[in-house]
Amino acid sequence: MRRHCRQPCGAMYLAETDPPAKMTMRGTAVHYEMLDLVRERANEKDWDLIFDSGPNAEYRTMVWERPALSVTGVVTELEIGFSPDGRIIFSERRRGGVAHKRVKPNNAFASTDVCLAALQMI
């Protein structure tokens, strides 16, 4: 059972029954970072991380590649950008280096929609 954090921090809270992942205890709540959720989802769907700008950039960019070629024989890549506070600020799916689908919010309050769209792209 997942409950969303009420703050715009890009985090989710997990109930005690959820499987352990990279979680840190903050009081009595278990805190789960959005970055960890994206990594876990990418690993489940067999995406390989090919680039990570690291946490010291203006925003963190991670690029995944699907090892198996698509039906057309073109490599599929997924790029996700994270803000310093951990929210997903954009996601882009590319096929053969050409942007196929891009999600970016028009305002700062669309972060939930952007997160869900990014997870659906994986």
C-alpha cells in the first residue's frame, strides 16, 4: 500500500507490508525516494543505466537503454531529469536517437502527472 507524501518533495511513503528497498526511517514513517522508485521500475523492466550525471548538477539526468532492439531494429533510450529535491521534471523516450515521446510539465504543480507518465514509459 503506497501513500503519497503531501509535500512537493517527490517522495512516497510505504506501509510496513511493502518489500524493503532503499528506505530510510524518519520518525515512524518510512521514506522512499522517487529516484529509487524509478531505478527499481527500470530494473524490473530490464533497462540498463548508461548515463548518470550525479547529484551535483543543476538537475540530475539519468539515461537508460533497453538492451533488446525493438521490432524495427532501433535502440530505445529513456532519459529522465530529476530536480535537486528529487522530483521528476521531464522524461523523454528516444528511438534511434530521435525523440519519440517527451513529457514536461507546464507548471510546477504537475509533478505527479510527470512522475506517472515517466513510470509508464519504462
